[in-house]
Amino acid sequence: MKRQPHAGSPNAGEERLDALQRHAFDYFLNETNPANGLVADKSQPGAPASIAAVGFALAAYPVGVERAWISRISAIDRTLTVLRFFWNSPQGTGSEMTGDKGFYYHFLDMTTGRRAGFCELSTVDSGFLLAGMLAAAAYFDQDSEDEHEIRTLADALYLRADWQWACNGGATITHGWTPERGFLPYRWEGYDEAALLYVLGLGSPTHPLAVESYVAWTSTYRWKEIYGYELIYGGPLFIHQYSHIWIDFCGIQDAFARDKEIDYFENSRRATYVQREYAIRNPLEFVGYGENFWGLTASDGPGWTMRHVNGIDRTFFDYIARGAPYGPDDGTVAPWAVVASLPFAPEIVLPTIKHFQDVYPQVTGEYCFRCSFNLSFQNEADADSGWTSPYHFGINLGPVVLMCENYRSGLLWRLMRACPCVVTGLRRAGFTGAWL
């Protein structure tokens, strides 16, 4: 349950990491509408905004200030633009709104800021957005008019979220709601990326979740032994990363973790090793898999199709949550997801980053790594290069910026430890120990 030490001495590896993090940060500088602060879901022209990507941007701007990639004044301006937009955006049950009950639609039109398509009012993506707002409020703590406004707006936006409504009469939080069909039939149950969501809901002083909701969530965990590692199971890597971007779980435990004599940081470390071990064993014989070639998560893919490859009929997927060791798996790996495990297991992550960058230049694009690639999906023009996603995604690059920074300085973890609602939420969930 000990965090892996970070030596931090300047060297070629540190320079490589700095460049990787900086190039990921550039996405939030360039793929943002300066009029409203909304961030494009992906680099594809015409893509809508992702509210989760906006949350990552809000948390990334303080990193940019600390690393001298952006001025404090510019970061304040960008942050205020976002917060003012969401505070003034229309809330209601109509289909032309930005959100309702303090939650927001998963995707928004980049220009108008209204609901894009028929997407849902997303609870978990709203959680990432609100977490970004709270991180900004914690960072911009100076006694100026602009920074005071950041803190005031972020607080008001968080307090507006009606977590009790989001449960729709049940114990656990629903995935979301649409004007056409009401609440979605799915709930945040089973170990997943929703830990942050429950902590924020439990910490609310206005419309808090009941303590029973967290107990109901953890009761759906699955404890497994895989390749000799005992852990709370979650197949895709992002499940073990997204809440950890914001909350330092190292050394703190809830009732479930105490019973298993583990903490969630250690659980994510084990999940990272399971991913690598799966790639080493490579039971489905995909091209490239090995000690320094792994990383199955929710990611773009070559498309819904079947191909006969080297004597084997292969089924390939588009965007889907891939996982190890039980799948789905079509040979597609996401290098960004390896980077996002850096705080948990740098001793296996850093060599894998180097391998991806040095051996597979096709996966490095304008902003750090492209979403994903697949060497088993043969490219007619160059059979050895396989398929590479043409796009970068904001929800991939945010974790790169923020988990690199947590590894290097612990910045976001320190900011979120200073948020009273996060501390309250963790304590109401039963967490004790370490920094808490």
C-alpha cells in the first residue's frame, strides 16, 4: 500500500515525460472555443464539446501555470469564461437546454453550448466537470476580483447539483436522464470510475447523497484473483484511473478496503500489472503484445468488422471499453491509458512509453499520443503499421496531463485535498487513514 517513489532528478526520461505532458496540454489550448470555454470531444472537425473534457481542461490550466506553459492571467481568463458560461447556461427539462438540476448533457454544441444530438444528461461526466471547477477554485486562491469570482462561481455550480434527484428513488446514482425517455435504466453499480461521483455527492451541503448509496455501490464490487494478484476487478484501465486523477487514495481506506487489507491506490497498481501480464501471455495472439506493449481501455477502434488475419477470423470493434483479461479485446491498445497509470507503477509504465514512442512513431500525433492503434488490423498500404486512430480525444489527454503531474508533483491531489466537500464526502463514505 506504499506509493512508488519518484526520484525526480533531471534526465532524458524526465525530458521525455515533460514533452509528452506538454503536447497533451496543447490540446486544451487549441481545441477550445474561446467564446465559451467549451472543449471539443475529439480532434475530428465538427465534433461537439465533451463536458468531461471541459472538466479536465479546468484542472489542467493550473498545471500549465505551474509549468509555465500558460500565464496565470490567461488561465484565469479561460477558467472564468467556462464558469460564467455554465452558470448562465439554460437549465430545464426542454431538449434545447445545456443541463438540468445542476447536471449537464454529455455533449454540447461547441458554438451554442446547447445539447448536442440526443445525448443524455450525464451524471458521471458532470462529476468530472464539477471536479475540474473545484480544482480551479482550490488553485486560484489569491485575493483578486477575478480569482474570487472563480471561487464563488465554482462553489455555486457545485451546490446546484441535486444528487438526490440523480438517484431517482433508488440507492445508487443513475447514469443519466433524457427529455425523451426520462431516467436511463442503468445505475453506477459495480467497481467503476464513479468513486469520484459518489464522493462529490456525499460531500454536498445542499442535496447530498445518503450514506447508504455508497454502501449500496461498494456491495456490487467483485473481488478476484487474477495472475496471482488479488484485487477489486475492473477490466478497462480507465476504471482504475479516472477517480484517482482527482483523489489521492493512497493510504486511505473505506470499509470494503479495510476488510481486504488494501487501498484503492494499491488496487490500481495491481490492475496495471494485470494488464501487462495479460499482454505478456497474449492468449489471443495479437501482434505486438508483450512486456512493453499493453493498455486496454475505452478507446477508438478500427471499426465493427471481421477479417481473416494470418489464418484466424478476427472480430474488430469501434469505440468500446476493452479490458483485460476477460475482454473484449481485438488487439487495440491505447498508449495514453498506459501514461495515466504512471503514479501507480512507473517502473513498468516508463519503459512502455519509451517503447511506444521509439518503435511506433505512427501513434504519436500533434497532441502526444493518438487515441489508440492496432497492429493486427492490417493496413493495405503498409501491412506492418496496422491501424492507428486518426483522432485525439480530450478525455484521453486530460488524464495524461494530470496523472503525469500527480506523479511529478502531486499538484491535483493537493488541490483536491483542500476541497472541504471532497474531505466531507470521503469521511461520509467511511474513509480513514493517511492524509485524511
